[in-house]
Amino acid sequence: MQETFATRLETPAGNGTIIRAEGIEKYYAQPSQNRIQVIAPTDLSIVPGEIVALLGPSGSGKSTMLRMLSGLSQPSAGQVYWHERPIQHAAANVSIVFQSFALFPWLTVLENVEAPLQARGVPASQRRERSLKMLDTVGLDGFEAAYPKELSGGMRQRVGFARALVVEPEVLFMDEPFSALDVLTAENLRSELLELWAKKTMPTQAVFLVTHNIEEAVLLADRIIVLGRNPGHIRTDFKVQLTQPRDRKSEAFTQLVDYIYKVLTRPDIAPAEAPEQQTGRRVRDQRQMRYQMLPHARPGGVAGLLELLVDRGGQEDIYRLADDLAFEIDDLLPIVDAAQLLGFLKVEEGDVALTESGTEFANSEILRQKEIFRDAAEKNVLLLRQIARALEAKSDHTVPEDFFLDMLDEQFSEDECQRQMETAITWGRYAELFDFDASKRRFVLPDLQEEEAAMQEGGE
Amino acid sequence: MRVQNTFGRSLVAVRNWPFFMDLMIAACGLAIFFGMIRIGTYWLSSPMPEAPISHSIRALPLYAFYSIVRIGIAYLLSLVFAVAYGYIAAYNPRVEAWMIAVLDILQSIPVLSFLPGVMLAMMALVPGHQLGIEMGSILLIFTGQVWNMAFSFYASLKSIPREMIEASRIYRYSGWQRFWQLEMPFAAIGLIWNSIVSVAGGWFFLIACEMFPLGNRFFRLPGLGSYLQTAASASPVDMHGLMWGLAVLVLIIVATDQLLWRPLIAWSDKFKFEQVESSTRVSSPLLALIHRSSRLVQLPARIWGTLDEHIYQMLATRSRDISVKPMDENGPGGSRMLQAGLAIFGGLVALWGGTEAYHLIRGVTWLDIRLLFLGAGATFLRVNASLALAAAWTIPVGVMIGFNPKMAKILQPVTQVVASVPATALFPVLLVGLIRLGGGLGIGSIALMLLGTQWYILFNIIAGAMAIPSDLKEAAQLYRFTRWQRWKTLILPGIFPYLITGMVTASGGAWNASIVAEYFHIGHQTLETMGLGAQISAATDSGRFSTLLLATVLMALMVVTVNRLVWRRLYRLAETRYKLEG
């Protein structure tokens, strides 16, 4: 069905390719010989004349991919080529627009834009001329002497664009450039970017955009790559052939958005038209791992989602749900994942449906909800089960956090271990499976009196 | 590796290096100590400058000038060292842990114990010349003020946001550009605040080390410190001279505050790493004046600009800067050899230090050691008594000032200046008073330690009380908290992190102060009380290096132990449970 608006992309191997990645992967070596694979070996090319959007759930290594392609990060294996020369020896002319803008607060707008030219030894007068012209192009005429902190978020990102474009990069990388902005400002900047690109006002050959906003990708991109996680790998890679300007309300547009949602919400099933280069690759699946990857959602969020679903008859399209809630997919997906992991939800074809326990949960009052959550957590979440068992087994009913961190770090990176532990603590505390003493970094069994007191408080 | 960047003389590093590193570093410290004494004693026979100190008030401006020059040079040295040390530590993961462990130990060692060693060594390097003894005093001041600055710069470098570094990489900044446009601006505010603390610490040591007896000699350097001490030890006591000396000292400190620190703080406001402009700003009339007289500042700026331009052009043409440098680049492969070499060298040095120490200590009797431990206990009690006393009066007063914004605005700068007046300068005056009252040094030394320590606590408590959000205060009022409830649930937890920061600094200061507080020459008599500080001073006086060494090691050990067992834990508690966020 998708073939009506999206066709497969043949791997380009012409002379025109600007950046070509060959079998790049990223892993972190662990002391115990195990290594944590962040990105599986991947081939990817960036050719002139296209805007590429890279989509994927959090933890799929979108930003890591961008940094490897731009030369900011070295692949653990494989090679990135810049015009067929290894990128670390090439004068790669690239820029990045950052999510946090990454402007220097102590430099004026003009000085910020001039700085990259200064690094390239452009003489002062020429530097000034080029910077002023670029500031004019992005609509910041008259703001040269202002400091970034005096500007609004949108204006600041304009400075970010001016700084990126002033070096006339062949490839412009953008790392979620609009996600720190409010909806209207982001929309405005997006259309201006498209205008610059269409009129060839910006001297850029190709744009590589990392985003978690599906609509943004469909709106801007000529080609969309969707990443999956554990480890990060390309799930699908296709061209978007809708004509610009694109209409969000057109059927072709919404169909494409829906298709991407389906791909994103069904990580266990390969997309209907999996590209040839994907077969035979060893992709580590969540189910092969000892510990599940806990989605970083709060129990309150899960409860909220379930209660919302009950109001809507127990079933809903994820896309509509996200839209109605004005949620970004990155904010909604962990909650859906968590509910699914706990057995409260089923996800099928981009639709979510409540299970029996999910319905019971949503219809119960808070104390009963905690009980249901506790049962579901003990049943479905290995880490929580282990913590609870260990606490019961020990005579003093207390276990240090490190004990579990040591086991987790066989499987996750150091940062991820911390996040997994934080999520487990939040869930366990909510479920009253255990308590956690943050100053001693130890799990403790909640004693009965405290538990009663907590229950009374919770009931109020 | 993570270090708290706070306003304090000693900073608490999050410990993640093995214990043997501390031991090795301590042993290397011993080796350096002996190296200095060796050279020093060898050259002791050469002529020694013992400048006569004038009693005349007319000599004061010149003396003040000498002292300022010493402080200034020592400060510049500290700045350069701190930046270089912080830079190397932050960017060389292979040596990082070592370098931070070294800092942590060095900041715990009582600097005044090194006085004889450093002086002898420096005089030996430049024999028969005033320069040697000058260099000695400068080096001593340097060691008193450099550590927290190095810590601060290192911590700043480590906390630069990742995307800022990535921006500097992707736009191919040279090291030069990165230093001036990213690293220095980012570290500026921490560096300036720590400089203020450091220079205050510098005065403390300057006054103590301008005049001191060693063996049967009496060293003097012309300066404010020696002027004050001479006035105090004249018989009868020269009150007139003392008062004048103190007045000049306070004048210098106020002038430094107004002419140097305030403009610097106001100027550094633009380096605040914030997205929104904050409402509270320090104002400086002097800075405004400089800004207005634009022609005055334009000339150096223009000269610098031209020079800078050439450097950028030169760097841009170098070929190795044309590609983007990856963030996770591995270091050069050969440095493992270098590291092994360094480790072997360090081991040999530690071995030598150890055997030397053994030979020196062999002569020490058990009686001496017993005495040392008794002294250590007495000083320990005194330090803690002074801390408790300081906390007892500064907590209510500090909270009162902090809760009253008008009062805080006036009093905060004042306490900052008062905190900068070195306790060592006030000792003679206070001692004269104590003797007249008939009190002994046993109690008196606690008062002397208080002088040096209470201001840091007060200063931090004011800051803490001001940081308690007003909605919490309003909530306490709304629910009609009793006075006790208000203190227990709101005020004490609110100021806790600040209190701990102040106490850590104060505790280190009190141990250092014990060396000058427990043993004092006044007139022709020597006042002395039981204590580790007194033993260090007495050992310095009589040239008993074995006792000096043991006492110093013991003091360093106690400081390190108390830091590890008490302060670091409280610090972590402050960080986790009592942190007011948002």
C-alpha cells in the first residue's frame, strides 16, 4: 500500500555521494568482555540534493549516528568516507545545528556567527561581511550586537542556523533543531528553512535531520530513515515523493505518517517491505536479553493513559491519542511501552487496546491500583522481581543498589544502568515492593508501620 | 571524576581513586620535604638576611608595598599553575585520577609546617641574597592559595556542556580559540570567586611567614606582617604601631575589594552560563567608569585584537586543524610506556622519601610520640570547640541577615571584607588583650581560631538563608508553624548544604590556624599551650625536624581523616537529601 507514496531507495554509489558510511557500528567495551552494542553495523549514504530525516525511538542511537556521520564521533568499527576519503583525514565541510542551540552566551550574535570563520582564518573584514549577510538571510538584521540571552528561543535558533550556514557547509546536520521551541515558532522556522532550501539561498548540498517528530520528518524530508533499537539499526529507508509544499491534511500525508507510526510501535515485527540489506544481520532482540529494557515512564503516566483509554472505550489509535494529547511520540511511546510490558495494554497495527488487567487497573481506586501494579510488576519485570526476592531473603531486609547495578552493567551502558535503576526504583516505590534509602543507596523492605502510614496518605 | 565547585578554601572531591594512590602521593610529598631540608641544611652556613624592622609609621607604606608585591606575584603564579594543572588534569584521562588525588592531599597539608623547609631551600638556591628568602615567602603563599583555584578550574572544564564542546569541534576551533572563547569564559566566574578566597588565604600566610625564628636565627622580611609582629613583641607593646598597621591592612583589603574584585565580579556577569538574564547583579562604579572612558580601554583592546588576528590566521593554515576532531578520540598509543616510566620514577622517589623519613624518625622516643598524640587530641578538641562556637552564633545571625533582603544587601559585602582580614594579623592585638585580662593561651587559642573561621560560616549561611524559596517561607507562615517547627523543617534543612560548605572550609582553616594560635612570641616571652600546632611551631623554632615531620604528618592525617569520615558524608547528604532544586 505504501508504494503509492513511498518507494524503496537503491543504495546510491555514484560519484556524487558526499558522505558514505560503510559498516559503521558503535559499542562500548565492558570490563567483563561483554560489550554493549549501541548501533549494529550500518551502511548509509548522503547524496547531494536531498533532505534526509532520521527517525527513531529514544535509545535507538539517532544522535550517535549523526555524530559518527559528521566526524564528531569515531565508529567502533567501519569507516565514514567524505568524498571517498576517510573523514578523519578529510577537510569535511559540515555544520551542526544543535537542539540546545549551543551558542556562546558571552559572545554577541555577530561574534557567535563570526567564530567559525575566525577558526578558518578568514580575514576580519570579509568575516564581518559574510556574517552580516547571513544574519540578514535568517532574518536577524539589527540584532548583531545583542547577546543570545536577550533573544527568544526561536531567535536564538536562528543564530544557530546563521552560524551553521556561514561556513557554507556541504552537509548541514541538524540534531532535533526545533524540539526546544514552542509549536508555532518551530512551524515558522521549518517553513523558512524549506524556503531557503528550495530557493537555493543556502549554499548547502544536503541536509541531515535527526528528529523524533514524525510529522516534521514527513513535512521536510525527501528521504526518511527509521531506526530501531537494541541495538540501533535501520528498519526502513524510503523516499518521500510528495510535492512541496506539503499539506498535513492530505490523505497521502496522513497515510505516510500512519505507516511510520506503525513501524515505530511494532518493534518486534519487521516492516512489511524490509529492505534486502537487512536480512542476515544479527540483531539482538529484547527477548534474548536477560533484563528487559525498562521504558522510562512513571507509574502515574501509565495510570493516566489507562484511565484515558477506558474513557475512550478501551481502544484507540496511537497517532490520534498523541495528537489529542499534544504529545510528541518520544513522550508517549515510553508510557505505551511500559503499559505493554506490564500486560495492561496490547498494541496492534498502530492501535492500543486495554487488556483485562488494564481495564481492572483503570477502574480501581488508588490502593487497589497499587496492588494490581505490584502483581503485574512482580510477574513481568525481572529486575523488580529480583530486588523483591533479595530483600525477602536477606535477614536484615536490605540490599545495596550496587549489587543490582553490577548485574545490569553486563547488559547496559553505564548511563543506561543508572536510568534503568532509577526507573525500577520509581516503579518499586509506587508498587510498595520496596523502599529506597537514597543517602545510603540501599533498598529496604518497607516496614509495616510505614506502609500503613503511606497507605493512609495515599488514600487522602 | 567530579568536583563540587563551591566557594570554599578546601573543596570536596568525589572519591574514586584507590587508597594506595594516597599513600604513594604522601610518600612522594615526604621525599620533596626531605629534598628541601637536605639542600637547606647544607647551605645554612651562608650569610642570611635578617632585615631590621623599623617601628616608625613612616615605614608603613613601603612595607605595605612589599607585602602587596609578594601577594601579587604569588597570586599570578597560582593562577598560571591552576589553569595549567586543571587543563592537563581535565584533558588527560590517564593522569586525571592521579592529579586530582594529589590536589586533595596537598590541600589538606598544613602549609605552615613547610615554612622552614621552603625557606631554607630557597635561601640555598639564591645564597647570600634577599631574593632567596623572598622567593621562599612567595612560594609559601602560593601553596596556600593555589589548590582551590586549580580545583575550580578543573571542575569548570569538566562541566562544560557537551554540545558546546561539540560546536567547537565541528567548527574546527583551534586550541587557542577554544581556550579563549569557550574554556576561559566558562571557568571565569568560579575562578574569580576562588581567587577572592585564595588571596584572603594568602594574607593569612604572608603575615605568618614574614617573620619567624628557626633554630637560633630569626628571619625577617620587611613587610606588613613583620611590622605587626615587631610592634606586638616590643616591650612595652607598641599599641600605636599595631593599630596603624592594622588600619593599613584593612585599607588594603577594602581597596582590593572595591578596585579589583567588585569590578571583576560585575564584569564576569556576562560569563554566566544562563539562557535568561537574571535580575540580581553586582554593580561596580569603577567598571562603569572604565566602560564610559572608552578611549582608555580601546587602545590595549586594539593592540590585542591585531595580535589575536595574526594568531588565528597562523593557526588556520596548519594542516592538522582542517579535519573535525572526534570527541572520543583515543590518546596516542605510546603513552602507556610513559605512564609506566612515571610510575617507576614515582615509586623510586617514594622509596627514597620513606627511607629518609625512617632514618630521621629513628631518634624519636616513645615519650615524644605520646606527647604528639596528646597534642593532637587537644588541638582536635579545640578545633571542634571553635567550630561549634562559630556555628552557634553565626546560624541565628546569618539566618536573620539572610531573611532580611535589605540587611543582606548591606551586610553581605561587609562580611566578605571582614572575612578577608587575615586572622594572623589580629592575633597580636587579641593576645595583648588576653594577657591583660589574664587568660591563658589554652582558652585563648580557641578564640584565635574562631577569628579565622567564623566568617566563612557566616558568609555561607547568609547565602543559604537567601536561597530558601519564598513560597516555602510563606507555606510555613500559612500553616502557623511554631518557631521550633520552622527551624526544624524549613530553616536548618534549607541552609544545611551551605552550612557544610562553610564548615569544611572553616575546619581546614582552624587546623592551619592552630600552628600560629597555640604558640606565640610576644615581647620577650613565649606563650605556649598543649597542642599539635604548638608542637609544630616549637619544632620549627628549635630546628627539631623529626618532631616537625611527625607532627605535620599527624596533622595532615587528621585533616584527611576528618574530611573523609565526617565532611564528605555530610556533603553527600547535603547533595542528595537537602538540595533545593528548581
